[in-house]
Amino acid sequence: MTEQGLNYQSIFIIPEAALQYFDRALDPYASAMLISLIEKGPDKGKWKIEAIFEGEPDRNALQVTLAIAALSAGIPEPKLDLMPIPKKNWLRECLVSFPPISIGRYYIYGSHIKESPPADKISMKIDAATAFGSGEHATTQGCLIMFDKLLTMTTPKTILDMGCGSGILSMAAVKALNGDVCVDAVDIDPESVRVTSKNIRDNGVASHIQTWQSEGYEKVTKTYDLIFANILARPLMEMAPDLFKHLNPGGYAILSGFLNRQQRWVMDAHKKVGLTYVSQEKIKEWGTLLVKRDQSIFA
């Protein structure tokens, strides 16, 4: 019998390659998920998923789902431990603890911040929510820094935000370019598409950004001057040929979501399809790459 007034928590320690499978498997059950890289100890380099459930979930159904995820990822099936925890609004807890962040000329803040944003900054209102991209993570910061570096070289008119999460990169691009750009923002996760749609409305840039759900480039039909792809190393490598096809000659891509030790693998995968290295950023253990497609239409 489910104990009243409690939520439940389960923690999973998994390798990076399994992250996408467990993220999808847990999503229908969990009301919130906290995903973080383990930086110290015997599990260093692995990922920790803290799944929060609203009440006690169906253990049997959840265990079957986890078994399928483990099989798909090629790892042993994890033990399911459900620990009762005090009942809270975990998204609200995250929101309240989310302070404003300045990243170069960008200022990211939540709706709980009542002070006016700095007049000399490009401001974006983003609440901690169920989609990645509040500005706290080094990969998001790397992408924003790299985008500013790119703007000293070129001015993209069309942009694809692949794996848009909260829509932070799409919004940053529109605001930095004063609306003189068309952005398509797509994500495999329908919740991320919903969150992006809300954020672009709240930030007054919805007329410049189109959003839809797509598994990779499956529903992407156009080509672009710039592609953001802040996702994990393995999907980046697998989707490199599609990225090349959807990048205009002379266009650029900003790649992130990988560890510094994975950068060579990511770069090699994109070199193989005809892209060239331009620049890199490293923030803590995370990397960001800027790559370019040659001007020749035959590249």
C-alpha cells in the first residue's frame, strides 16, 4: 500500500552510453530527474540519475522498463531501490534555488527574480524545469561563448537548434541578432518542445522560432547557416552525416555535450563527413567545438 504524503526516489549509476536509454525509460514515471556527472571516487566518469516519483510507482512495470533499457544499452540490469522522501514540489525547489547567471553578455534568470535584468545584458527568463538548458551547465555556457566568437566571423541568417531543450540557445541567437534570423528548434523529447514553446513566448521571440518534435534530423527538411547541437558524444557522432547534409556550404556548427576526453572522437566523426575544425572551448571537464563546412558545394 502506498504511504500517504510521500514521494519516492531512486538513484541509478550508469555509464554515459546508457544515459539516453534510461532517460527515456524513466521519463514516463518520474515527476523530476536530476542528472549529473560523477567527478570523484570509484564511479568517476559515470552518470548519476536521481529520479523523483510522485507517490510510489508500479514497481513491477518500472523494473521491466529498466530491464529493457539496460538490455538496449548493453549493461547489467540495475537494482531498483525506492526510498520514501518528504513530499515536495521538486521543480519549485529547483526554481527557488536557481540564481541569476551571467555568461558573457547574456543574463539568465528565473521568474522568481524580481529585480530588473541589467540593461547592458541580453536577458533571458528561463525557469528550472523539465528540459535541459538553464545556463548552469558548462556545455550551455560553452555554446553561448562559442556563438559570440562566431559572430565576429559571420552573421548567420538561418539556424537549427538540434536538441533544443529549454530553447536557451535559440533565444540567445534571436536576441543577439536583433531578430534578424530564422531559427528552427527541434528535440526528440515532446516535453522539451513544450518548454521551448513556452519560453520563446515568455521572452517575446516566438515569431522568430519554429519548434517541433523530431528524432534527430528525421523531420528536418531545410539547410542552415548554423547548427547548434548540444547533445551527448555518441549521438553527435552518429548524426554527423545528417548534420553535414543540413549545413549550407560555408556554414558552421557548434557542437557540445561531450567530455574533453571525448573531443577527439567527436571531431574525427565530423572530419570524416567533410567538416573542418575552427575553434574550441573547454569549461571544466566539458568541451565545445566550432566546425565549418567548406564553401564548395561538392565538399
